[in-house]
Amino acid sequence: MSPSILLINPRADFPTYYGAEVYEGRGFRPAAFLADLVLPTLAAMVPEDFHVKLCDEHLEAVDPDQDCDFVGITGKISQWGRMKALAAAFRERGRVVIIGGPHASLSPEVVRPHCDILVRGEIEEISAEFFADLRSGRWREEYVGGRPDLSLTPMPRWDLYSHYNDRVLTATVQTARGCPFECEFCDVIQYLGRRQRKKPVERIIAELDAVYAHGYRSVLLADDNTTASRAFVKELLERIAAWNRERVDGHISFSTQLSIDAARDDEVLELCARAGMTHVFIGVETPNEESLVEIKKHQNLRRNLRNPEQSEPSMVDQIHRFYRHGIGVTAGIICGFDHDGPEIFERQYAFAMTSAVPILTVGALVAPAGTPLHERLRSAGRLVDGSEVPGHPWNTNIVPAQMSREELERDILALIERLYHPRAFGERMLDMVEHLAPHPLAGTAAQRKRLRSVDADTLALIGAVKNLDREARLMWERVMAVLPRKPGVAVPLMEALVRYQQVRFMLESAPLPSC
């Protein structure tokens, strides 16, 4: 009889900025902003003689009583509580539980007691041996993968994920792994390395063909820093632009994450727009340059450390350069660096309101396991015992240098409440509209229908904004009034309003900070 394996992507332990909880929390069917790429990629490595099933818990409940031989669970630290609960439920029923992914790789000693088989690192190079051992019934308790050439990564099995397609807004196509930068708090470079490993361009195009055939018209290009290698990204964007022009059933609109220094390269911005890039996420982190030096995020510095006489445009100016190419921006900001005093919250608020960025993800500085920051603060006795796993979106496991943990978490929550007050959010929305140029693909059927078959729920969800309170209604009316004047910004406005609902839902449902 063929062995069977169930692959699970668990829910997060609490609502997050990019979670799917807002649809369900507002009374709609579950939906996800992003298709999970891990499950279909892992499924493609499973041998043909195995029976494989996927379960994305953001979109359907896990049934612990279903019949299977093996259960594979993957996830990040924000999913660890749910990962443990699922592992325990399946082990109680006699299933062999395998846990892998970022958290298992960075904190193996924490994960190991909760599974039968632990997988660390990337699995491509060891997948044949791993599944052969499962088939024979003679497996090891731990497997360690390396950092493979991405040409070894198989085409994801989107056919096995396709029953979720009508509940997912955006497909995911990975272009590279690793990042050459050295940000002190980043666990990506510990897990995936500082040498950027790129997927062959023609393979990326083949994956775009696959998600297009499955009906997606919005794609996240998943890369730890898409513009880290300018030569590669320019080649890739040129190829994607040509591919996108050839689509007869509507263009694809793309999003990705990159560093803000990409704004200094006009050719990159022009290629992004031509390829169909409509949105980017940028880790701005902080306007405090001393903090940027402290964490070695030199790519965000306005001043040039090698040439003190040279000064770069401000971060606000660089964000606005994306807008001038019709590309929307979401920004991540962090509070709690060693050079952050109590005034940082007002500085972050002033920066946000000047930036014209509607959606900002706000978090406390944390020291993930395996990072230089974790080692530095551990040596200094500034890590909090038992707080490796966040209890809510604004939790931290560090003792800040210039304030208490209670003050940091309290003032972050107050900052988020200020930023997402309807009046402040509406002002940033209107500022974005004023700065955002028409995108080269604006007005196409693909753009107008970007949210595909989740449109009805999405439009209803956006419409619910005006029912929150009087301030929200006024914000809604002001924003909607600009659409006849600038119809090309409809999609960015819709996206921002959905994200606004997500943040409001987080504030309502996440546990309050408590240390």
C-alpha cells in the first residue's frame, strides 16, 4: 500500500498584519492575501508512489482524525503554538510527525521534543534520501539540508493547492533565496545565507505560466531582497515585462519586497513599472540614523559612511520616487533599538505622516534565535527568559536600553492607534493618491479584477470601513471622492483599505501587551 503524507501550513498564533483573519473576523468566508508557496513546493518533492494532501489552515480546518501515515508541519516562530498543538494531536493518534521550516531550523532544541522527525535547513538536496527512508520505515530522528542551487527546486504542485484558488488573492513565485546585507536582527540571512541564490530566469517564467494557467492575475515575487543583485533583477524584469505583454487574458500585476536603496536606480524603477510591479514592501525600520548604524542597515542611511561628504535623498524622497512610477509602498517600522529614547514614537509618527504610506507594519525590536543581535543581547544579559515566542504582534524578548519593556510595548500600541485613527490613515491615503502617478498597466481588465473571485467579499469588507464610526465614515467619503479624478489608483486604494481593516481587527482581537 502506498504511504501517505499530509502537509500542513498552520495558522499564526495571533492576528498579523498579513494574516487572513480579517475576512473570517468580519463575517466572511476565510480568505488569504497570499497563496502558501511552501506546501505546493514540498508536495513537488514527494515521490509519485506517495499519496500527498495539502492543508492550509488559514483556509480550512485541520482534521486530526484523517487517515495518513506521516504529517509534515512547517512554520515560523509566529506559528509555533499552533504547530505544537497540531503535532501533539497527531502524535496522540499514532501518526509520525515531521516538523521543518524556519523555526525548526533556527531553534532545533526547542522543536525537537515535539516531533518524531526534525528537518533543518532546505530540503531539496536531501529529499530523495528523506522520502526513501520514510518509504522503508527506517528514518532518522533528524535530517539536515544545505543551501541548494535553486535550479534543483521543483515546479510547485499548484494543482494540489487549486481547491483554494477562489479564496486566495495573490500567488507566490520565488525568485531567489538569501540576502547580501548584514542587518543585525535579521534571521533570514542565518537561515538562508548572505549569498543570494537565484532561480534561473526561464524557470521563473515557467512558474508564472503555471500560476497564470490556474487563474491568478496577481503575483508576489518572493525574494529576501529582490533588488540586491541589480544585474539579475534587471534581466528578470526585462523578461517579465516581455512575458506580461504577451498575455492575452489580462496582465499580471506584481508585488515584492526590496530595500529602499533601489529608489536610487531610475532604470530599476522604470523596469519595475514596465514589468507590472504595482506594490512593494520596504523595511524602512526607523528615521533614527544612529539606530540604522547600530543594526548595520547601511543601505537605509541617507549619509554615505564611506564618503561623508556625499548625502543620499531622504527616505521620504526615495519612497516618493516609487510613487512617481505608479508603484505603491507598504513600509515596515521598528521601535526599541538601543539608540531609541522615548521620543522615537513621535519621530516615527512624524515620519509616517510625511511619507504618504497608508499601511505601515509597526513592531518592537526582537532578537530572533541565531542572529547576531540575539548573541549580543544574550551576552549582555538583556534577553528575557521564556519569551522567545511572541505572545502578540508587539511583544519583544529584549530589555530595551532606554525604556522598560512595558513602556516600549505600551507606546508601540499607542503609536499604532494614532497611525490607524481614521483621520490620520485618511490623510496618508489622500497624500498617496496625490503622489501616485498612473501605472503603465492601470485601467486594464486585469488590474480592475485583480482580486479575482474574492472580489465580492473584498468589496463588502472595504465597504464595512464606513460603518466603524463617524471618523471612519468621513475618511471613506474623502477617499472615495478622489476616484473619479484619479481612477488609476483604485487598486492601491482597495488594497490599503483591506489592510486598514486588518490592522483594526488586530487591535480589537490581539491580547494587550503585558510583560
